[in-house]
Amino acid sequence: MSKNKLQRFQEIADFENVSDFSHFRPGMVSEHKEKWAKNVFGNDHPVTLELACGKGVYARALAAKDPARNFIGIDIKGDRIWVGAKAALQEELHNVHFIRGQINFLTSFFAAGEIDEIWITFPDPFLSHRRRSRRLTYPRFLDLYRQVLRPGGLIHLKTDSPELFAFTLETLAAQQHEIVTQVDDVYALKEVPELLRIRTYYESMHLEEGRTIQYVSFRLRS
């Protein structure tokens, strides 16, 4: 591990807007289960979760646009969390928090119905067939989201991967989930919705390469 990364890992332990999960210190996150809004944000506002948030660009932008909502970004990469958390502190965003941990442990972090909506922005598409079960819209992950998402809560996927997008649509159809909005080319729209104008580093890079950005929002079948 580089000296810079090691220093960042040490620093995020002191960031007030980061909860760092490990098997050796599970209480760092689990103590807030069912009480995230009250314990962490000091309010009763709905909680939006961004999965594999990277540097938290989307979570921070959403938080700035909607101060009446709480946002939590989760990612396993501590150096990326450091960037997002530090930026949020500098921007004085009090309604955004970060968890360094694995998405597989969502039910350890959150109670049933505690999450109001979920954003999945430019996740790894895992194009290899043998790794497809790691896609964040794979059925086992959808089942995991169902356990923490309120009934009827929206899930948003924004991606530049046609393979992941097609796979997601096929999965939603096979499991009879409700597609709310499907956009096959976001920037071909006459007017791009405000929440879809937010651009992560990877989105900007992919747009420069001429890739098509796709979006779908959906609700899980009860």
C-alpha cells in the first residue's frame, strides 16, 4: 500500500462523516442500524443510498440539490471515500455521509425499510460471464436491496455499459419488477432531467469517448 493511501486510511478514521466497517469493529456501522437519520444526521428525513459511490460525486451533488433528504454513499475503496468525504466537509454538506464497507453487508448496516431510494451510478459491469453474479443488478443483489428498501422505493441505474443495461432490463422483466423510466440514450433527450445531468469522472470520460449513457429506474416486486 502506498504511503499516500495509508495516510488517507488513517485520516478517514477521524472524519465525522465516515463510518468505517470492518469485521473487527462491526459496531462502527451497525450501531446506527434503524437510526441513521437520527444518530448521524440529527433529523427524520428520508435516506438515499448510493452504491459503489467511488468519490461520492453523485451523492454530494444530490445532497446539495436536496437538503431535506439524507444521502449515504458506500464503497469499499478507502482512498476514494477519503476524497468524497473531504470534499463534502469542505462543501459543508451536512446531509451526506459515507460508509467504507462491502455492499454484501447492507442488512448489517440498515434495518428493513430504512432506505428510501437507491442510486447505482456507473458500476463495474463485470463483462466476464463467470463474474456476472457480481453485477449490482444481479438477482441476489436485488433481493438484498429489497430487505433494506422501503416498499415502493425507487432504484436508479445509470450506466455506459450496453451489456449491463440489457442484462438489467432482462432481469427486471424475468422477475416481473416494475420499470418506471427507461432512457436508452440520456443525452439524446431534448431536455435532460436535472438529476441525470450530474456527471461523475467516469461519465465525463466515457462521453468524451462517444459512449451512450443509459438510465433506468424501477421498483421491486413485493
